[in-house]
Amino acid sequence: MFKIDTLYDNIWSNTYIVGNEFECIIIDPSNDSRNIKKIVNNRKVLGIFLTHGHFDHFRTLTDTLKLYDVKVYLHRDALLKLKDPNLSCSSYFGYNSMIDLGSERYVLLHNGDKVILGSLELKVLTTPGHTSCSVCLIMGDLMFSGDTLFETGVGRWDLPTGSVTELTKSIKMLLSLKTDYLVYPGHGDTTTIYKEIKTNPFYQRVK
């Protein structure tokens, strides 16, 4: 059974610390790194995952990496966004954020990948649409959906590399899964796959 701690922020994204009493991963380091450190406590951090390359999901990545000497797991296109304030939309928030940690610090994620870190195992689903680099991460019966799927909503597709056509395909794929995953989105409250099949307005229009 995983322990999930959620750091909510009204402006930035949800940051998730997921693991057990001994080890954990960090998903979308946006919250203050001091808050992340407090939640991690004495556990070993095994890696940092980005659901996509928008600034509000990696705002405190550099500070968090100063605390934990780990790899950053992300889609290839997210790597490009880290280096470009326009693609990452950091300029939208009044920042000029450009991050290049060196190729040895990154692990690129592909559709269907299984990532095993310590006792934790994740499956990767690429879900383009909100961005070209969006991924969902599955751990057991949990899904971390980034900005692809929200409670009764989906991510916007009018930002750089967004596509409503691709998002439609991704949403149809996610909501055709046969498991009622508990979904932890990049913003807002948790939901489930089965709830979104019944109540998601976007899906009702495109299914």
C-alpha cells in the first residue's frame, strides 16, 4: 500500500510524494522545497518525475535537486521545454526559467515503460494533448495524470505543443482502461476513471 502526500498550491500544481515508510519518489516538484523536505522526512528519495514540462510543475526542481541527488524522469519533449521559457510557459508567470542539468541527470520516459526504483514500480503512459510531453504514471491502482485528466475536466490545449486532436485520443484511451484507477491530477482533487466516464463533460462530447 502506497503512502501519498499531496502538497496543494492555489497558484502552482499539486506536488506528490509517493512511497512507503522507507523510500519515496517526488512527482511534479512545484511546492516549496522546504515543504517537500518536511514530508519526505527521513525517507530515501529514489527519483523525481515530471508529468510534463510546464513551469508550474517543475518550479522548485532545482531547489529540490539540491536536497536529493537523484535522476529526473521525464518525456523527451519535456526536456526541451525545461530549456525554453516560452515552451515551458515560465514566461507566462513572469519568470525566465531555463534548466539544463546535463544529460546524465535525466532519464527519458516512453510509452509502456516500466520503471522500478527500490520497491516501487511505475508504468508510463504517454498522453499528448495538453502538451506533446504529457505522461500519466501508474502505480498499482493509482494514476498520476498531470494536466491530462482532471476531476470533471481535461487540460487546456491552446498552449505551445497542445492539440485537441491528440488530447481527445488520450482521454479516450485513459477512459477505456478496465481498471478504476484512483486519479491524482496535476491540479485540484482526486477522481476515478469510472467517475470520469460518467461525468466528464469533455469525454461526453467526444466519446
